[in-house]
Amino acid sequence: MTSFLLTNAQSPSNSSAILGKLAKRKPKPKHPLKLHVWAGISRHGGTEIFIFEGIMAADLYIDILQTHLLPFINEKLQNHRFMQDNDPNHTSRVVKAFFEELGIN
């Protein structure tokens, strides 16, 4: 968070010297922890939340779908329409073939 020191000094030289000086910021860590979250929602409830580090490649996405989405669909959603964004991992040939093989639309 940035905070400014403001003053009501009358002299332009005083106010320009004080006005706008930034308060010291805490240094950011060189390699902050990054986590990603995947989850599915529907009007019948939600899937389990999957938290992971690193980059999601198509094979990891398929693994997430097999372990989290498919059990949810089989248990709660016999008739469903699966929606996702156009992330390249979601639209890859491998993922499209996975959806076609299992009848996920």
C-alpha cells in the first residue's frame, strides 16, 4: 500500500518538498509462493477444490478432470453442459479427445 504525506504549507517550495514523498514500502520476496486453484460449480453443488503449484499443462488438466470432475458428474449430474474458458490447455487436441471419449460436452 502506498501512502502520501500531505501538508497544507503555503509556500510552493515547502509543499513541493514534502507533498508526494512516498512512505517506504516493505520489500517483496524474490520468489513469492504461487498457488493455483481449480474447482467446478453447478446448481447442484461443487466439486472438490484442487490446489496446485506450477504450470497447468494439458496432461495435468486431464488428471484434474479425471479425479475431480468425473466423480462429480457421475454422482450428481447425469445431464450436463460443461463450460470452460478458451485457455490453450482447455482446447488442446488431447483434451478435446478426452472430452469426446467420455461424452463430456
